[in-house]
Amino acid sequence: MNNFFLIKTKKNKVRSSKLLRQTEAGFSLVEIIVASAIISLSLVSIIQIAGQSLVFSRQSTNVYVAGTSLEEGVEAMRTIRDSGWGNISSLTSGTNYYLIFNNTTNTWALSNVATSTGVYTRTVTVAPAYRDTSYNLTTTPGTLDTNSKLVTVTVSWFESTGQITKKLSFYLSNIFS
């Protein structure tokens, strides 16, 4: 009887170890699938983050270039004013002008013909300047100041979200009169 019990126990152990190996093999396949899914999701996330980083970098570069172009526009308008107040006072209010640099004479000029630098378009508009009762410059109607103008430099460009525009307004005065 004891021999029969031992044999039966051996057979059960053999069957148990076969089942255990089959079950472990099944878990290994599931583990591989789960690990592959986690790695795939991680790679997709990293690629999306890298792509978004490139978009933000390009937008940041565009804003920087636009800012320097605005500053250059302000300095160009001051240079044009310094070469003669008539260059500023004769401009038509509300008309878009475009800055042009003449490399031969190293001077700035204004043109009615649209120009752009790469993807950026810079325009200059001039409006009348007014003085309030305290003789401060103001955009609201008061006393017209013929020796001052409100100048607005605008830089625009297109991105995937549409047209982006940055503006800088300032007053120019006839400092030579």
C-alpha cells in the first residue's frame, strides 16, 4: 500500500510541475505584452514631448526675432527723424510704410511698397499727437502738436496657429526746432 501511495504521489508531482511550467510560460507572455505596451507608451510620450519642445522653440525664436525687429524699427525711425523732421511730418496718418535700409548710403528710408524679411513683415504707421491741458502727450484729442507724432511699428508673421502680430508704439518729437 505504501508503494502505491508513493507512486501516486510521484505522478501528482509530475503533473503539478508540468502545470506550473505551463502557467509560468503563460505569465511570461503576458508580462512581455505588458512590458511592450509600457515601453511603447513611453516612447510615444517622449516623441510627443520632443515635438512640442520644437514647436515652443520655434515660437520663442519668432518672438525674439520680432522683438529685435521692433527695436530696429524704433531706431530706424529715430534715424529718419534725425535726418530731418520733414521726413516724419510729411507722412500720411494711418498709411502703412515699410522700412528699407540702403546699403550704399547706410541710411534708412520709408516706402509704400510692401517688403518683408523672410517670414516677417514690418510696417510703420504714423498718427497725430495731441497734448492735454498739462501739455502731456496723449492719444485722445486735445491740442494738436505738429512737432510730435505717434509712431507704431508692427511686426507680423504666420505660424501654424495663424498670423501673429507684435506692436510697439512711441512718440517722436521734433527735437531740432
